[in-house]
Amino acid sequence: MSVDSARTAPAGVIDPDTLRCAFGAFATGVTVVTVGSTAPHGMTANSFTTVSLDPALVLVCVDRRAIMHTCLVEAEYFGVSVLAADQEDVARYFADRRRPMGSAQFDAVPCLTGRHTGVPLIAGAAAHFECRLWRSYDGGDHTIFLGHLVSLERSADADALLFLSGRFRQIGRERSGAA
């Protein structure tokens, strides 16, 4: 393994563009995080992961400057829709700051209403998670929001949309064997 010496920095000094590029080497799924109630909002996020099976917990990391940050701080419930491979347009839509705000932003995208929480969920997604906000933690310029699962649903035949090296991707071919 070689290291690009032009991209290395003195200890403790990390260039943000280099950091973003290195983080981008890790493939992630693409989600839309949503809140409902009186101030519905959605946001594309790839900083989502499972935390615990017992209790069933997930996390999403949100930039403190994002509208979603304020929404989650004030929310009791939130939803996470893991986008299917054919939903790149949905990911781009909820990442676009020029889209309508409030409930109008959900008019352009087929949505469902969470049965247990009332949060909007993206129709056709590979999986849906309805969560009760459980805890939040300081994460530098982001906040780490933990959600306790209230409900989940998974589409058995949908591959997830991926994000890798700054681009949306789909699984090309399946490999045999388990990791």
C-alpha cells in the first residue's frame, strides 16, 4: 500500500478536502431522514448506521447548520428511508436547498405516512425505520442523534443506493459467500 505523500499533513493538521476524499473511500447507503408533525422536513443523509440490537438503536449525524438539525432537536420522532438503487433522483431532490420547504417538499415525491409515528417515509425505499429520538451527542460540527426503533419495514427485493467517492452507485454484481 502506498501513501500519496503530497496529501499527508503534519500531525494534527488535516486538510478538509483531503479528509472528505478519504472518508469518501468508504461506501455508504443513502437515506432520507424525515420528521413530521407541524414542521415536516426531509434531508438526504449518508451518515446513518446501526448501533445496537438490544435496545434496537440507529444513529444519524447531522451538521449543526442544517435545517434538519433544529428539526431533530425539537422532534419526538424521526424516520429513515434507506433509498433503493433506482432512487438517485430522490436523493438529489432532498439534498437540493432550493426545493420547497415544509410539507410542500413532500408533494414532489411519493411518500407514505409512518403507521406508528406519523413521520413521512419515502415510498419504494429499500427499508423504512420509524424512531423515537433517544439521545443526542456532540460530534464536533455535527450532532449524533440516536433513535430507538419503533417500527421497521424492509423490501426483500430492493438493492440500496450507494454513495462512494462522491458519486451515487449501484451494486454491479453479487458476490458469493458471506463476509
